[in-house]
Amino acid sequence: MLPRSHKDIARKAFERVTKRVLPASHKQLQRALAAEARSYSASVQELDRRGRDTSAAGAGVDDQAGDHDVSLMGDAD
């Protein structure tokens, strides 16, 4: 609920902005929200699957990382 204003200017402005964005009925709004929730869930699952695929593919590269002898101080010989 919007606060009361002189001549309901805030309410009228809110209705003007949301008239094109929000569905006309409660049922349409419920359907739109459910569709968006399904889409979001599918996107999250796809990103999770990609993360697992990337980490599994990169596991073989990390096994050889400890075989190199690197001296950060350097020898002054």
C-alpha cells in the first residue's frame, strides 16, 4: 500500500508505471511468477552442471602442479 498523498499522485504514478509491466489478473501474475521460477531454477541447475564439468576437466592439470621446484629467493652463486 502506498502512502496517501494529495490527490493520490503517488498511487496514480505507481499505477501508470506498473500498468504495462504487471499482468491484469491475479491468475496471470501467479502463472508469470511460476514460469519465472522455473526458468531461474533451470538456469541455476545449468550453471551448477557447468561448474562440475569444469572442475572435473581441470582436475588432471592440478595433479602435476607440485612436481616443479621453484625457488622464489633465487641462488646468488
